[in-house]
Amino acid sequence: MAAVDGVDGRGSRTTAAPTTGLVLAGVALAASGLPWTGGTPIVAVPGIDGSVVGVVLAAGAALTFGLRRHGIADRRLGAPVAGLFSLALFGFALYQLMRPAIGTDAVPEVGLGLPIAALAGLGAAAVAVADYDAIADDAFWGRVKGVAVAIALAGGAFVSLFVAQLLAVVPLSIVGLVGLEPDLQSPPVLTVVTTFSYLGTVGFVVLYLKGRDLPWSYVDVSTPSARDLLATVGGLFVLLLLLGGVTTLVQQLGLPSSDSQIQQQAMENPPLALYFVVLSFLVIAPVEELAYRNVVQKYLYEHFSGRSAVILAAAVFGAVHFSQYQSANPLATLTTLVTISVLSLLLGYVYYRTENLVVPILVHGAFNALQFLAVYLQATGQLPAA
């Protein structure tokens, strides 16, 4: 049975999507009255600290979602209109963030309202798509649950790494109390701490498998076939081309970007970069692909199509790198996290196509290793700085 306006394929009225869209648009509307940036708004109105344009767009989305919720607006017209209002709000928030920084060295100020309005607008746009597709309420809430659990899983993997890192540093600090003074910045010590930290994430994955009573075969590791090896070589080549394209685009737009904390340390201590060339293959890539592809992305398969799961997992993967790439310039941090998410799409896609975790591990490991090798060559003066 084909879906009609506001009714799913089983003849049940669908209200979850427009109701959720209305809530998100309301959040964006309230956030548009809060401070957005430290710059002068395009339209300044007394009493509104944020963005008048944001208020108009959020109000348009809220009104349209409200009409959809009560069945007044047709799904085929109302959902796209609500989605366009919401997407325009998200795009305008990004523009407001980028506007003072493009072509200058200015560091934009970010008020509380801008990120809330942007995220609410993006979420409302996604909900509008679900409304247009007339997704049944139970399926809609299943997808909401899927996204929430995926975020929780990614957060659990990150927190486990952080806790393990603290546990690794504590013994070294105790040793320092007795006068031995270990060098916490030396490459061997950092290598040990990093390895132990990632074991925390492995422990989290083991708990996940045990908690859901999943067999060890759930981990998609097998000997690479000739097709897998071809996908590995091709994937690495495409990933490097993609990095070059994204980097060029960022530079042409005059957007800032940030380096990871470990890259900054390696520039000051070049031998560290060589240690991380090895760690990329043996620790970093295997554990990150295990957690964010074999756990997060594979879990999303249960609620979304394969391609949608790849996109969502890539976004989550970029977000968990926030602390590693956090800088004083919020736009630089955002630019870098978006870049990571875009690159992660390829890793997720090769995993989706091959169903063999070894392939994205090899691509990811080689990619990271080449980056650390480039850092070493730049730090030692053998390669000009970009």
C-alpha cells in the first residue's frame, strides 16, 4: 500500500516526525534570540541578541511543522518547505560563523545561541525528510533510538580511552614522587601511554559484545582477498586525493584549520612522529576502526540503510575527535572536524562494501602513517612546511 499524506503504508497516521520537527524548530527559534557571535548582526533589532534572520527561518520551520502536525499542510509540500527553512537556518548559522573569518585572521566569537540553532536546524531538516517519506511512528522512534545509542557507543569508546589514559599516567606520577622523574613527553613513554589508552577502548568493545551476547565472529576480521587488497590500495589513493581536494577547498575559502595535539608534539619532538608511524598500523587504526566501524556503524545498520549508516558513523567519528583538535579558534576546530568526517566517509564505505574490517584498518593505518611521516620530514627540515 503506497503512503498517502500523513499516513504510513499500514494506514496509520504519522505524527512523530512533524511533532519532533516542531520541537526542534522551537528550540532553534529560542536559540536565535540568544547571542550568536560577537560581530554585528546583518539585521540588528533591539531586544534580540542573536539573529533576526535566524528567528524568521526558525519561525517559518515551526509554523510549517505545526501545520503538518495537524494535517493542514500536505506532506508532499509541507515537509519540503519545513526542510528548506530548517536547512537554510543551519546554513545561515554556518555563514555567520564563517563571515568574520573568511580572508582574515579574525577569531570568531561564538555565543550560546549559534551552535544550538545550527544543530536544531540540521536535526529539523533530517526530520523533514522522514516526514516526507511518511515513516511510521514506531520506525521513526527506532531511528531516533538508533542515533542516540550510536552516539552513546561512540562516547563510551572515547571515555574508555580517556579513563585508560589516566590509569596509565597515574603509575608514572607515583614514580615521580619517589624522585625518578619520568619524562612524560618522551616518545617511548607516550607510546606506552597511547597503547594502554586504546586498550581501554578495546575493553569497552568487549563489554559491548558481552552485553549484547554477540559472538566473537561479530568482529568482521578475515584474511583479505584479492578484491580486498585492491580496495585497500584504491581506498588509500582516493583518500589521499580527497584530502588534497578538501584541503585545497579550505585554503581557497580562507578557512582556518587546526592540528592534532599529537602532531603539535611531534613537530617539537620529531622522533615521536616515527613512533606514531608504527602505532598507526598496530594500535590507532585497528582500535578506532573496531569501535567506530565494527561497533557504531554496524549497529546503525539495524536502523538505517547501509549508506545512511556510513554517513551517520562518519559524523560521529568526526565529533569524537573534538578534544584532539580543539583550538582557540572555534571555526578552525569545526573545519578540521568536518574534514575528518568527510575523510571518514571513505573508510566507512570500504567497510560497508567489503564487510572486512582489515580493509579500512589498512587504509586508515597507511593514511595516518603517511601524515606522521610528513610531520617528521617537516620537523627535521627535509620537507618544506605546507
